[in-house]
Amino acid sequence: MPDTPGEREESLDVIQRELTAFARRARAAAARLHPELPLVSYTLLAHIEDQQGCRATDLAAHYMLDKSTVSRQVSTLEKLGLVERHPDPADHRIQVLHPTEAGTQALSSTQASRRAAYQERLADWTAEDLDQFATYLLRYNSTSDPDTPQPPAT
């Protein structure tokens, strides 16, 4: 465990470098889903499926993205035939995004190949190692980004 400021800085440099490599692999996995589908679009499609449909404003809020960014990404997903809009049964003025059958199939195929890649990459890790890694990732991702404005406390 790093005890000195120098050791801590060295560890932070390794973490930054390795998270960058992780992000590059994630972008490559998204490219395998569809060559025209950037990682952001892939992530949004997966979230739409996971939520069993959601509004574009929900996506923007969840991922802390500008509405125009989400709009462009959703437009790409629609053009590729991976997402479609349906009126909200409770309020027909609201459009809810849902994956198409092609979108669900593309996600399923990609998730299966990603899972296989993770299983191969982590094959020699113990169950305890995997649990600890998962715990650390959850902890890291649950910590707010200091550069991202947070809503005021109520």
C-alpha cells in the first residue's frame, strides 16, 4: 500500500494509464457491435434495453451528457435500425426509446462476445480476486467526479 506521496502518485499514474487502456478496449468492443456505432451510442443502447425503454432526457441525466449529444446518438441508433420511439402510454406527448429486435440481437451478440473475452482475460483470477475487483470498480464508479457539477443538496 502506498505510504509516501511519491508512491501514491506512482500508483495514480498506473491507474490512469490502465483505465485509459480499459477505455480503448471498450471502444473497440463497441466498434465490433457495429462499425458506425461509437461507444457512447453502444452504452446508450445497452441502457435503453436495461431500463426496458426510457426517454432521451433520462439518458442525458443518467450519463450527465448534453441533450444535443444524446439527440445525435439516438438519431444514429434510429438510422441504424437499433432503436425506435413509442409514445408513453401515460402521456402520449412523451416519446420513449426502445431497442428494436435488431438492437436487442446486436446487444446480445456483443455482450456474449464481451463476456467470453472477459472470461478468457480473467480465467486465472480467483473468485476472491474477481469479487475484489468488482467491489473496487463499483466503489470507483459510485464516487462522483469532482469536475462534474452535482445537484444541490435538498
